Amino acid sequence: TQTMRGILVDWLVEVSEEYTLVPDTLYLTVYLIDWFLHGNYMERQRLQLLGITCMLIASKYEEICAPRIEEFCFITDNTYTRDQVLEMESQVLKHFSFQIYTPTSKTFLRRFIRAAQASYLNPSLEMEFLANYLTELTLVDYQFLKFL
């Protein structure tokens, strides 16, 4: 449901902060979750497994030092095993035919901020922080998916 998705994404924001992941990892994670769910049914009990698996995949793509599978299992209070995460990773990657990268709203936001501040002598950090904050809020709300 939309509510469960919101709870999952909100939790993943916390996980990304806990492991100090780059913002691109979070945005790619949410993209992978949404598009995987678009074509697959997932029981509610396995949504968290999907979430950490998508974050694992995204972190392998975006991070210099990605967290290990065991760390993602630990953050779920060991609800899922290493083998379950690996199995889900295989399902997700097959669903995407291993083509996981796409530009995210964060990708475009960076360009828009740069363009908006092109004529500024001193770039506005306040505008940049506000834009980043608002864009991150859109990750949690299902209704914003129609704009992607």
C-alpha cells in the first residue's frame, strides 16, 4: 500500500543516514523499489527485505565503500538472512535485466541548481538545502511518482 511504501522509504532514509550513504544511493534505492513493485507482487512482510536489497544494489553502484550484506541484515534486527538478501538481489537484478542505472530526481536537481545559480557571484546554500529537502520529501509520498 501507499502507507507501507511511505514507512519503508522513511526507514530507508534513516538507514542511509546511519551508514552515511551519498544521497544518490537513496534516490536510486527508491527508484529500484518503485519499479520492481510496479511489475511484481510483494508480501508486506518482505517489503523491508526488498528495501535493504535495493539499497545494497544502489550502494554497490554509487558508494566508494558500500556496506556489507551483513550490515543490512543487522539493521533489520537480523529479520532476514544473508541468503535471503542474495536471493532477492538476484530477483531484482533479473527484473531489471541488470540495467539498474537511471537518472533520478537528484540527478536533475543538481543540474537545475547549477543552472539557477549560474549568474550568482555567491551561490545560495540556503536555496540548495531547501531544494534538496523538498526533493527528499517527495521520495516518501507515493503521489509524487506520477511526476517521474
